[in-house]
Amino acid sequence: MNNTKIESIRKELLVEVSQETAFKVFTEKMDLWWPRTHHIGKSPMTELVLESGKNGRWYSRHEDGSEQDVGYVLTWEPYELLVLAWQINGNFQFDPALVTEVEVLFIAEAPETTRIKFEHKNLERLGGGKAVESMDEGWGKILDLYKSVAK
């Protein structure tokens, strides 16, 4: 295990929808904006699922009928806070013993404007590898896709 501290990935964006809609698009419609190329399954991804509520599963479904876990819900506070356990290690493999945290704050700035504060924490737990090097750019692209659907 690598004990070197790795800075969290932080992103911030504004979406021109209510706080409730911003939360629902992030949680209930993740499959609409998550890129089909970003998965660790053995065959092409057909769906990304985030089950609502604390301890809900976060996983992908694939053309071969398999399911691949990504993590699970740590905190579910509609429509303000979502914290997900990310359990994919630095070599793009699911590790049930690993938990890094993806925290998403939904802050109402106006009736139809919500500020999203995103942070992927505890990256040193990933143990380095290919994923850490590309995650900052990857999360940026993923959140741009989210923003394009949240309108």
C-alpha cells in the first residue's frame, strides 16, 4: 500500500436546473450521461446502475449478461449530498476491500441554478497505477457529460 498522500480530485460546475433536478439527474439518470467506454467489464457496457439509498449498489451491466460492481452508496441525502464508495483500484480492477470516496454536494444558488462540488478523496488508497494518472481528466469529461444532460 502506498502511504504517499495524493491530492483529491476536485471539480465544480453550475447546472441550470433546480437542486432537486440536479440530484435526480446525477442519481436516477446516471446511465444517460455516463460514457459507455468507462467500465471494467469484459464485454461492452449496456447500462450503469446506481441504486437509491444508503448501501445501494453502483454497478454496470454488460452485453454478455454480466454485472460489474463499481461501489456502493455511503451517504444519500436528497437533494444535497451523495457520497459513493469507489472500489476500483489503480489497475482498473474491482477490489471489495478498497474504498475511496466520491462526494457530490448539490448547492442551490437560485431556484433554477445548482452548484455541484465534486471531490474524489483518499486516492492514495488506490495504490497508484494507470487509473490515478488519468482520473482528473476522466472525471472532468464525465461531469461535462452530466452537465449536458442536466438541463
